[in-house]
Amino acid sequence: MKQAKLTRSSSFFAMILTAALSLPFAKGAAALPAEDVLTKMSLDQRHGYISGIVEGLAYARWLTHRPDDAGMQCIYNWYYGGGTEKWTQVTQWLERHLDKPVDALIYVLIKKECGE
């Protein structure tokens, strides 16, 4: 049963990735390293970018465990319930790993709090 859920999720994300890579502006696109996010984005852009990553990870968690939404809710509570302290934690984490992709860094923080 778990295998079937993973396969459906994987197919869904593969379709999204294929569509995204076919867009003209996506040619050669790569995950953004923390340094680029911290130095080349405004604060509003950073919030939007990181919130998008959090939303994507929460949705992926829900797809994997549906109809149970406990994992998704944990991610939402972790990020959106943390306020300024959470934003400080995220920023400090990115500053310590400037050469790493932001999506992977956020995943590590979420995994510590909410598991897999």
C-alpha cells in the first residue's frame, strides 16, 4: 500500500518537474544556494521563496500520508506558528550553509521537528 502511494506521488511530481523544465526560462535552472537567497533577494522575496518551499514540502507530506494530515499540519505549525523566532532560526541556518540548496536546508529543519 505504501509503495502505491509513493508511486502516485512520484508520478505527480515528475509531471510537474517535466512541465517546469519545458518552460523557456527554466533552461539550465538549478536549486538556489542559500547565499543567493540571502544576498540577491529582498526580504519579501526571501519570505515568498521559503514559504513556497515549506508549502511544497507540506503538500508532499500530505500526498504521501493522506488522508492523515498530521505531518502536513506539523510543518505548517512549525513554520507559520514560529513567528520572528522561526524566521531567525531559518536565516541563521542558511547563513551557516551558504553553498547548500535552500530547499534541502529547509527540509533538514522540518525533518528534525516533524520527522519524515
